Amino acid sequence: MDSDDARLVEGIRSGSEQAFNLMIDRHQQAVRGFLRRLLANAADADDIAQETFLAAWQDIHGYRGGASLRSWLCAIAWRKVKSAQRTWIRRRTRETTYHANTPRGDEPESSAEDRFAVRQAMLALPIKQRAAVALCLAEGFSHAEAADALGFPLGTVKSHVTRGKALLLQALGGALRQDAEKGG
């Protein structure tokens, strides 16, 4: 590690935002360039670059100096990419499974009324259930990821998702029956 980076690391360890900003200025281009070469979407690369620097700030005490600061940052970025890919793959798998198992007729994808009914049904859920359902069913989080994000035990998230999903299906089933009765 060169002496400039060593001073930056020591400054960051002592809580200096100025040192952190200097580290970003010095290494951001390399990290973003690495990520943009890996990912097809520049916005995703930029998002992961931000996550990388945030993780570096939070774990600066974990940097041992054996490798250059730039390579340590790129290693963090690489782990963030792998994590994001696992999330993307899980989400795509869930969406594919959902679409494959959802009967489709000649109906449009979803009407404004259907979207409104879903929103109203979501708002009727207790806030903790709504949060778990939103993360797991709408955002594609695993139960473990949602538990981490919400600070709930894993079992609590699982039960919130199960109960919330049942309440949504019940509420939407009632809305769908009313539409059918109206001839809609």
C-alpha cells in the first residue's frame, strides 16, 4: 500500500469524512470502470460502486493492508456483484415460475382497477406484514434478506409473508368476485 493510501486509511479509521472523500476521489474511477466492464447496465454498476464505498467505510478496520487499497475495494465490489447476481437470479426464477404457473387468457396484463385493488389490499395489511410481503413478494428478497433488512427473526418474516399472502388472496378474491358479479 502506498503512503498516500496508508494516510487515507488511517484518516478514515479515525472517522475523517475528508479522508473518505479523498479515497473515493482517488479510487472511484477504477472501481466504476471495473464494475461497468462486468455489468451490462451502467446504472447498476454505479449503484454497486456506491455500495462498495459504503461497505469500505463501514469495514475499514477489516482492511489489513496486505493488498493495495484499490484491489481491496475491487474485491468488495466483486462480492457485491456476486451477491446482486444471486438476487437477480432468484428474482428472475421466482418471476418465471410465477408467470409459468399463472393462468393467462386473452386478458390484458393488469388493469388500473386490478392495480388499485392490489394496492388497497396491501394497505389493509398490518405494517409489519406489509413490509415482509413487499420485500419478499414484490421486491424478490429471500426470507433471510428480508429478515436482515427488517430486523425481524427469520421465522417471523416467513409467517408474516404466509399470513400476508393469504390475506391478500382473500381480499383480492373478494374483489374479483365482486367484479364478476358486476359483469366486469
